[in-house]
Amino acid sequence: MKSSLDLIVPRQWIIYQNVSDAYISYEQAYAERISFQQLTDAGSPWPLYPDHSTTEIEIGKLPGGHPLMATIIRTRIPNENNIPDPTDIDYDAKLLNNPSEAETWQIQSHLTYKIGQDEYVKSRTIVRSQ
């Protein structure tokens, strides 16, 4: 029994690494293709920092059908020179720093998962500008 476990554990780690790499790559692609309107909307998959969304997901299955579970945490951080809110006290100064009215966002996704007692995190930060 012990020898079969010695064979399974390293394979399980490799499977988790490959599947989690694939999922975090999906997150990156999703963050790169979502429209700016959806990204900055109140119902965005990436809430405005310091808020964040936390979702438990199935990222794959081990042989025999055992699910590989992980947690995805998402948030977005505005650049300090983004288009100012007209109600801001320093609206005029902010507008001077951003005459083109460009917006830049850091979109963050963090994937956490456990293998045995060890917890792992993979993250991606995507910078989007408009």
C-alpha cells in the first residue's frame, strides 16, 4: 500500500501544477478580453479594491473522478491618475495629471489550492488601459 501511495503523491502534485497553470492562464486571458465597460461596471468579476470576490471552483479531476478544487480571488485596482470623479475635492489637479482622460487598471487574480497539508498560490496581475 505504501509503495502505491509513493507513486500517486508525486503524480498528484504534477497533475495539480498542470491543471492550476492552465486555469490561471484562462484567468489571464479572461482579464485581457473582458470589455472595459464590464471591467469597470459595479457587477464586474473583479470588484474594486479593497473589495474582492472569492469563489471555490473545480479546476479539474484526478483519475477516478476525484475533483481538484481551488479558490479564485479577484480584485481590480485603479491607477491614481484615472479619470477623476467631478465631486473629488482635487478634481482640477487630477484632471491636469490626466488630460487625455485615460484609465489604467491592475486586474488581479489569485488561485489558491491545497495538496495534502501544503497550500499553494498562483497569481496574475494584468494591466489594462483605455
